[in-house]
Amino acid sequence: MYWPIVVAARRVLGVRVGVVRALVGAAIGWSVATGAVSVLPVEEWSRKPGATIGLLIPLAGTAFLATLIFLFIAEMAVPSGSGLGVIGRVRAIRRGLARARRYSRISRITVRHGLAPYVSGRRDRREGIHREAALARSLRRALEEAGVTFVKLGQVLSTRPDLLPPAYITELSRLQTQAAPVPVAEIERVLTDELGAPPSEVFAEFDSAPIAAASIAQVHRARLHDGTEVVVKVQRPGIREVVERDLDITHRVATALDARAAWARSLGVIDLAHGFAEALTEELDFRVEARNIAAVRAATPDPTVALPRVHEDLSTDRVLVMDRMVGEPLTDAQALPAAQRADLARSLLDCVLGQITLHGVFHADPHPGNVLLVDGPALGLLDFGSVGRLDAGLRAGIQALLVALDRGDPAGLRDGLLQIVDRPEQIDENRLERALGALVAKHFSHDAAPDAQVFTEVFRVVAEFRLAVPPPIAAVFRALGTLEGTLARLSPGFNIVGAAREFAAGQIGANLRPETLRETLTHEAMTLLPVLRRLPRRLDRVGGALEDGRLSVGVRLFADERDRAVVTGLVHEVLLAFLGLGAGLIAAILLASDSGPLVLTGLTLNQLIGYNLLVVSALVGLRLLYVVFRNQSRR
């Protein structure tokens, strides 16, 4: 007897709720209806069958309404389709409790460092450089205390001068991810689980003392049975669960900030949190890093920049085994002649720019700790957990940007910039060109070589015009900003902008070579050939239609399915609202009226109809509330 109510409830709510939940809701509805029947004069009903029939709709509607209210509340608490059974619910509760404890700790850290007003959407009205520097310092300390995930988040933010003021960039750049080493017994347990045998069997030698210990993994020296010297990167035990929990909290905090704070919405915190979660999740899978190394090796033909080789048969998602690159820290390059250091710096810059503009796969974190000075002398790149990828369109935009920078062309800078950012719906391109022209005049109109300050000025222009920087381009800016510090340590006084302009000029020269032009023309001709074949027939049809007076242009309104869905849903909701409002108003009028024939003692026919309309109005209103709730939860 419950099943008709279950089917009707699913139909009204427009969602397939679980069987158990629907049956419980139906039982509650029938219980409410039974209670209502028990207080009514049943003997008088039996003498007036017409009244009984008239009250069937309010009674059944009351049962149905109680069922819908229960299902509505249940859907708000735990939406259907989450795929959780009884065991899953228990596990979800345990995860929820652990998340609540972690969230409580982060909240205490936020309050202790004076960041609570900003999280709640309020801002300190006091302004000034000192206040901004103090707030940036508090943010850094809070992130350090919150743990690995939030330290990583701060490091990502430190590479986004298009989002944050310089004081925050400077302070967040000091974040470090060094951590205490994991006991060797736990590392050996991870290696045994991943490789199927203890390290003493897999390797001829395994050094129990780590050579580096970071927040996500630590690195040990080892030697294979064939004598090859390798390094073994092992993921910290339990770090995956910690990061996943913190990422969930990060997403919730970003959602709350987006709803409460205008400054958070202007920064796009939800997209930023989503991109950060994707990048950090990839960093937890060492197989991704192995593929990154292979891709960057293919994009690095320069023999003066060496990359490690991965032993894929010994690598898993938690263990990465690579050839050991023997070298010295970059600070030891100061012993080399200045000319040689300048050549190495130019080689490293050309290598990274070539990866970015020509191949679309590049090392996104070339800080000094990831660059070694090896025999040759040459440079070696390490740590490929962060690798950027660009499609052909973004590569073309960056190439156009470099060429315009080399020529000092504001119009070209504007076109190249708009090609690599997500442009807003309305933008004053003339004003943007003037701003870029002022930048060019400031940095390129005098004899002195421009410095890296030009990149900071570009970021300010991007922020001023609210141009959204997509994550791949943000990774490029991050790599170039990090590379600037590395090149400064390798060769003090090295001009990264001047060298980049030379690289762009070299690319222009390479593109003008006869063989390159021939290849480009052949590619373009092959692309245009199918269009050229169809062009005569299309011109003939257009000419014939024009001659006969049949040429017309058809414009379809709402051609996009998404537009049609929005309009249809809006009309549907408006009609439901008018229907519910009309039924409710008529019901109120009828219930307030004492006229009409008596159906039962104290109940007139008008009032009976009013009760029926009141139930209909309540059902329509609940349906509208559910539609609004579902739409909000999907955004």
C-alpha cells in the first residue's frame, strides 16, 4: 500500500530517491493520515458517503505531503545518488567526525592569528603598507601551522602576483615544506608493500638515512644489483588521507568565502581551490611524475641540461626510482668564470622557454633546489611533480607576446595577452592597449636593459582589467618567476628579459628559414585544401539564390540547448508559482467563508473545497522549494 505514494513522491520531486528512504517516508505519511482519521467523526461519515469521498483528497494529500516533507529534509541532509550504503554511511560519519576535528583545529589557528574577520567576509578598515605586511605575515604563520596541504596552497598563491599584492607574494614565498624524516622501518614497509619485496632484496644497497625529507615524500640513496646508482623517492605513510581531508576542507572554506566575501569572489577562490586540488592530487601519484619526466625529456634537446631517467619497473604510485644525478648545489657555480655561468644561465632559460613555446610541456618549478651543477659543466633538473602543459593556441599566444615584447609593440602585446587569458564579456581594448603602451614606454624606451620588473607590471595590468588567468598560463608565470631567482643565483646580474627577447628574435629568424617557411606553407595548404574544394560549389549556390531572389539569412533564437533549458525551467517554475499562489489564495477565501451547504457538522462544501486546494497549494510550494534547493546545490 506504500508503493503508490513512493512512486508519486519520486515523480513530484523529480529525483529517484532510494527505496528504503522512500518507504520510510511513505510509512510516515500513512501514520499521519491514520492519526487524522482517528480524530474525525467516522460515524457521521458513514451516514454521508459524499462527504467521505470529498475528504479523501485532503486525507491522501496530507499523507502525501508528510511523505514529501520527510524526503525533502532527507535530501537536504544527504542527497540521493551519493552511492553510500549502510557501511558507507558509518564510514562517512567517521570521516565527518575526523573532518570536524580538523576543521575545529584550523578554525582555532585562524582565530589565533587574527584572520577570522577575513574568513567571515569582513575586512579591517585600516589600510596601509604596515597593516598589509602584518596581515601577510599572519597568513604565512597560520598556513605553516595548519600543515602540509595549506603550506602547499600558500606556495601556489606565492606564484600568483596577478591575484595577490606584493606584500603577500613576498611573505608566502618564505614557506618551506621541509619535515622531520619518517622512521626507516615505516619507509621499508611502504617499499615492501609497493615493490613486493623488502628493500634489501630489491636493491643491492639501500641507505636508511634520507638525503631529503619533505612534507609529501623523502628520498634515499640506493644501488641496483647491476651497479646503477639510483635515488628512491618514497611517499610518506598516511599522507594521502591527510591531504584528501584537507582538500575537502579547502573546498568547503573556498565555497563559504565565495558566498560571504566579495574579495574572495573577485579572486575566483573556487576555481583556484579546484585547480590546487587537481595539482596536489597529481603530485601524490608518482606515476604522473614519471610520465612528466618522459615528456620533459622529449621536449629538452639541449645537451647542457640533463634530466634523470626513471626505472619504470621499480616505480609505482607511491615509489619512484630514478638514476642518481651526481652534482653540486647551484651555489657552487660561483667558482666558475662569469662568462661560463652566463652561458649556463642562457642555456637554462632557452631550455625552459623552448619547453613552453615550442613543445608545450615544461618544468613548472625550476627553483634553485631543483637545479644541480653537474659535470660538463652542465645543469641537471630535478623534481618533476609539477609540470605544465599548454595547447597549441596558448603556445601561439605566448609566442606572440614574446615577439611583441621584443618589438615593443603595445597592440601586439594586447592581442597576445587577450589570446592567453580568459577575457571578460566587456573590456575596453583601447584602454588596455594604452596601459600596455605606458608599460612599454617605461621599460623599453631608454638605453638601459629592462629587468624582471616588467613582469610585475604586466600582472598589475592583468589585475586592473580583471583578466582571468587560466591555470596553464599561471603555471608559465610561476615557472618564469621562479626561474628568475634561479638565474640570479646562478649568474648575478643576468638579464632575463633581454635574454627572452633574444630567444624571441631567434625564433622569428628560425621561422623565416626557407625550410621552415616551406613546411608552414605546406601545412596551411593541406588545411585549406578541403575548404577550397567546396568553395566553388557554395559560391555557385549563393549566386543562384541571389539571382532568383531566394537568398535569405535565418537566425534561430535559443539555438543553444542550454538557453532553451534555462527558459523552459524558468517558465515552468513561474507557472508552478502562480498555480500554487492561486490555489492558496482561493483556499484561504473558501476556508474563511461560512456559506455553502453543510457536508458534515461544522464543515461546509466551500470549506471542503478549500481544504483540497490548500493541500494542492502546499504540494506545489514544496515542489518549488525542492527545485530551488536542487538548483542551488548543483552550482
